[in-house]
Amino acid sequence: MAIERHLLKGTLNQYIEAIFHFKDFMTKHSIERVVPTGNVFIIFELDGFLRNTYDNEILKPIAFI
């Protein structure tokens, strides 16, 4: 797996801390639990895999309409 971190220069660095690029990133788990940090992340998944948000109690995908 390759990870690259790009720091921004100019005006955008006031609003965006960094841009990360992951290549060949594969997890060994199918469900990931995330603890809120107060940060905002925008993630672009370009690998073609379907991803879901899961119900915390029953761990089934939540259907969004």
C-alpha cells in the first residue's frame, strides 16, 4: 500500500489541512467503526466497490432513499 500526503499552499491551506492519496489500500475487515473527532473528511472512493452505512445495533446496511 502506498500513502502520499500533499500539503496545500496559498489560500486553501487555511481551510484544508492535507490531501491524502492511498493506492492498493485493502482492509481485513468488512465493517469499520469510526469515532467522531470533530473534523470533516471528504472521501472519494475510486475503486468501484459498493460501500454502505450500517445500523449500529444490527450491523445491517441502512437503505437511503
